[in-house]
Amino acid sequence: MQGRWTAQPDDGFVVFIIGMRINRPWMVHRWLPLIRAMGGMIRELSAQPELGFMGGKAWFGRTIVLIQYWQSFEQLEAYAKAVNLSHVTAWAEFNRKIGDDGTVGIYHETYRISPGQFENVFVNMPPTLLGNCATLIEAKGGYASARGRMGGG
């Protein structure tokens, strides 16, 4: 996408960073099911926008990183605890099959972002990350600078 663009969600949102580290790469039978389970959860969330998942992006290597965007922390938490959806089962399977044996490490971080407390710009590239989840507008006028995109503050 040519030009300068910025993603501007209408409201606050949540950034959820989740991932895993493959500590024993030769034990494919232990870590591959986790990757498949995460793929299933992303498909489930994408098919049900009412759950609050806005979108995200994944990077794969020995350490896998998924950056996700959610409408609210409450919706993220509700998904994590919903027994009729995939996460509860996947978490129970992880604890049953891997637990603390060291085969795979997992992590997550959660951030609540208020309006005016973030900025972003996409220059001559396709929208990515928040750009795939929110309204894109040209980064000009009040949005031309990082300070302007942060609400002038």
C-alpha cells in the first residue's frame, strides 16, 4: 500500500502477546500439537468476532510469537475461561502432557491500551498488526507525526 497510513481504532483495545519456546526441538510429538491447537483457536476466534478478537500476526522459529488485538480484557478473559470453546481444553492438555517437564516453554503478556495512548504508521507497505484490525487513515495533518498520532500529548 503506497503512502503513509495509520491505524486508528475507535476505542481502547488490548494487546495480547502469547507464544512458546521449543526447548527440545527433536520432540516434535510434544510441541507440534501445541502449534496445531493455537491454529485451531485462531480459526475459532476469527469465525466468531463477537468474542472480541480483532486479529493478529504470528512469527515462527524456535520461539513462536503471536501478537493479538482484542476489543477488551474482559473478552480475552472470557475466552480463556469459556469451557465450550477451545482454550480450556488446550490448556488442560498442555498441563497434562507437558506441564513443567521443560519440553516447551510458554508465555504471555497483556496490555490495556486507552485511546490516545498508542501510535503507529505504515509507509509503503501493506497494513500489518493493528493496521489489519482497525480503520486506516492517511498519516497527514494531525496524524503526520508520532506526537499527533498519540493524541497530541
